[in-house]
Amino acid sequence: MNALSLLNMLDNGLINGYDCDTRRTNMPKVDVKENNESYVLEMELPGFDENDIDIQIKEHVMSISSVKKETKKEDNKKDNVTYLIRERCISPFERSFKLPQDANEDNVSACFAKGILTITIKKAEIAQPKRISITAA
């Protein structure tokens, strides 16, 4: 398979990219596209900004995680805040993707705009067969 793929993360409550833990319903949704030059991953992250996100590549696996913390109950008490209804929350997450063999790990860029994180991973140059000339002895 020569495509960016979700890792099977049984230890993280994920099976084939589907959330199996009902407590973790805020797993960000991802679209992955491919063109001739690159792989493009788009992840929905409403409520986040670029400082809340960490992207790392290690051993041909790209991990995207949040570093944003939920407002603590102590902060709410200090600010005299009482939620009557609270449906929106920021949950920590981590998504990992196995990179294809032709992904150039040294040529990755990320952009964050309007709640969408876009990561572009350029493809490595494919080596063309080299013709060896033969000289007569």
C-alpha cells in the first residue's frame, strides 16, 4: 500500500481509525488526499489555534496531538462561572499516520486556517534507471 494510512491503535482505543471509547467522542476528523507531487492531510480542529497542536515524525510515523488544556474547575470557581449547559469541550487527542515509502520526511509543511490544519508531505524524487554505457576493450 502506497498511501498515508491510519495506524491501528488498539492501545489508544482506536481500531482502524474509528473511536471505540465512548468517552472520546471528539476525535478530529481527517481527509487525506494524494496528487502527483505530495500527500495532503486536512484535519478539523475547531477551537484550536496553531500553538495548541504538536506534529512530530519519527521512524516514518507522523503523530498529531493537542497540547491545549481544558479550563479547570478551580478556574471556573475563581472566575465565578457556573455552566448551566456545557456541550462544547476541548479533549486531548493523538492521531498517528504511517507514512508511505515515497514520503519525503524532510519536506513537510503545515498551515492552520479557519479551524483546519493542512499538512503537505512532498513525495521523494523517484530515482530513474541509470543507463550504463559499455565500452569496447
